[in-house]
Amino acid sequence: MSELVQIKNKTNQKLMSNGKIYIERKGWLIRIFALIGIFFTMFYTSYLGIELKQPLILFSVILPLHSFLILLVGWFFYKNPAHGGLTDNVLISVIVPVYNQQDMIDIVFDAIFRSSYNNIEVIAINDGSTDNSLEELKKVGKKYPRLTILNKKNEGKRKAIADGFKISKGNYFVLIDSDSIIDKYAIEEFDKAFARDNKVGSLVGHAKVWNAEKNILTKFQDVWYDYFFNIRKTTESTFGTVLCCSGCLAAYRREALAPFIPFWEKSKIHYGDDRELTSYVIAPKWAKSEIENLYVNKNGTSIPALTKKTMKAMSEYDDAEDRALTAQSLFNWTSKYVASSVVYTDVPEKWNIFVKQQKRWKKGTTRVNFFVSTFFWKRNPLISLIFYLDFMSMFSTPLIMVTLFVYVPIVLQDWTLPLVYLLGIILPGLAHGSDYKFRDTKSKNWKFKPCMDLVTTFVTSWLIFPAIWSFKKNEWLTR
């Protein structure tokens, strides 16, 4: 299809032989100035908080500190785990859960079967679609006889993945959303990363926006995705602790998740498959044993109340399946970001759908982070600090915004700090966007990053409250 031919023209990001993401020299200057600017914002805010004896102002340093640490690590220390690797050519199972995606099925599976890695089995699970998805899958099956189609009643994404896992035979399995189109080399790059390091339990690819040029919202999301993958996930990957192997393209070592899948699928409610799988890959041995005890009570041993409650809350839902799956492996295995494994995914084109998606993600992320927080403090001190700052900022950002943009100017009659803080949002956004441009010269939407930062700070951060309000509501899809 012509769309597949155009994939090569959608990105121009390059990786060097040492695994570093290439950026022009001008980009390095931008990075240094951005870090200096954020440091100045932290220093001035701290000084003013101490001078005015206002702990809330001092507390607001949490946001720029979190940003500073992520940029420092992601920009200077990340290396692609697939660089210089050789494929081990083992069987890889590609699992695609499908629900009402009739318009995307043809191009999604065309991309999979055009993969440079040939030793694959492809399993499509039709989760009770009410449109013509099953008919489209049957058409694709005639074109590609290697496609296995499993048709089942609607039970949610997690059960669909578990059913696919049970009939799969691969040493590794790759999860691809039914609205995501993988690059020709995506699976091969995953195989290189697994073969290079036998401690890797889960991997996530580089997601780019397929419909980036549709409207202003998709352009915002394009540059936002770049930040989350090429800055946030590069930071987490440096420590082997990617917290969310996104459902659009993720891979797992079979033995990293085999003990968890049977317990995971038995949950009565469905809510968070990709995040849950990631959770299991990174969980410590004691947490894994408690997960098993929680579901099957093998030996009758007692389970600490906190771990039991947080694990149960995380594993019973479908709204954050990628993060929950990843979080399962972060102790016995590492979890990494493969920048050379590229996938293109459809994003919401309407604001109401985007807001619904963000609320669902916040709900799932909160649930999974409560579980991960019970053991993550034992990891590397720096990535632990980043994780807990990030977790804390989910709840504190609205309070910080009210403090800085309402309390300080109205009660304290000081407009300096709000302006400095606003610059502390806009200027790093320009730096992130410029960084995108200097890494990927084909980028057209880099200039929208400051706008998206304002949206996430002043709008979507408040979605934590409706997310908590609907904490027990079961959701899988955004649309």
C-alpha cells in the first residue's frame, strides 16, 4: 500500500553506532541553555520561598526539579539497547487484540507481514467487535495464511492478550495495538535488544503519530509523543526501568511474564493490560510471590495489606494494561526503550476524545504507581527520585498552579514569581521542541511543544480529580 511506502518519509531521526540518538551541534547548545534556565527557575523559586517563608512556594520546585533530572539523564546518557546487536532468529509471537478497527486492519497487518524479521507467528484476537473487523481479518487471513485468527466474545483487552499468549509459541511476544502500524525493522530491532542482553524482560518501541497533520490537536500530540518517548523513556531506559511499555508496540520475554498471565486473566474486572504486564516484569520476587498468592493462594502465606490492596487494584482493570504489565518485571528483569523500533499510531483528533483518553491514562497510571511505589524505592536512587517526584506531581500540580497563579499574585501581591514560572514552562517547551527538530529534521510540529506544555499543565493535570472520582469504572478504549 502507498501508506506503507511513505513510512520512511515520516521520520529522519538517526542513531549513531554507539547507540546514541544523533543531534546536531546546535541542539547540544539548546540542551545546555535549557538546563541552565531550569536550574535558575529552581534557584529563584527556592530563594523566594525561603525569603517569604512560604512552604507552598518552596514545594513548587518539585516540577522543575523533575524536568531537570529527566532532561539531564535522557539527553546525556541514553543508549539504544539494540545497537550493534545480532538477531538470534528465535520464533517471535506477534499478538494483536482487535476491537472495532475495521478501517485499520488491512494496513496494520500488511505492515506486520512486511517485517524484515521472518520467524514470526501472528495472532489476531477479535474481542467481540460489533463492526466488520472480523470480516476484514478473514480477508487478511486469505492474503497471509500464517495469520491465526481467534474470535471470541467481548471480555476486554487483557483477556484478549491472555488468550493470545496461551496459544502462542514464541520465545518473545510482541504486542501491537490494532490502530498502530509498525516499521519494517521494528520486530528485528526488538530481537537484537533481547539477544544482546538476557536480563531484558520487556521493551517498548518509538511511537510516532500516524495522523499528525490532521489538525492542531494531532500536531500537539505529535511533539508530545516525541517528548515522552525520546526524553522520558530514554531516561527510564538508562536505568533499565521503563515504567510503561506502551500498548502500540511492546515486547516481552516469555519467561518474564509466563508466571503472571494465568493470574492476570482470572481477574473479574478488566482495566490495565499493557501497564500491568510491564509492572510484573519489574516487580521483585516477594511481590511476584504475593501476586500469585493473591490469585491462587498456593501456600496460604499471609500477604501484607498494602501490597495486596495495590496489586489487586492494579490487576483488575484495563485502563493501563501497558504500564501494569511492564511494572511486573522491574526487579528480576530490566525494561528498556528501543529508539530504532518505530511504530506509527492513530491519536485522538477531537478534544473530547483526547480528554477522555487522558483521564483514562491518569486513572490507570495512578493505580499502577501505587503498586510500584511499594518496592521502587529499592532501585537506583536517582531513578527512584524521578519516579516519586513524577508520582507526587500528578497530585500536586493543580495545587502548585493555584498557589503560583492565584495565591501569590492576589494574596502576596507578587507577579514576579508567576511570570518566572510561566517562562519556566514555555522556555523548556521551546527547548524540547527545538531538540525534536535537531534530532528529526523532517519534524514540522516541533514549535507546538510550548503550547502542549501549557495544555498539560493548566488543563489535563486537573483530570486527576475526575480520574479518582471514576477510579472503579471499567474502561478499555478511548473512542
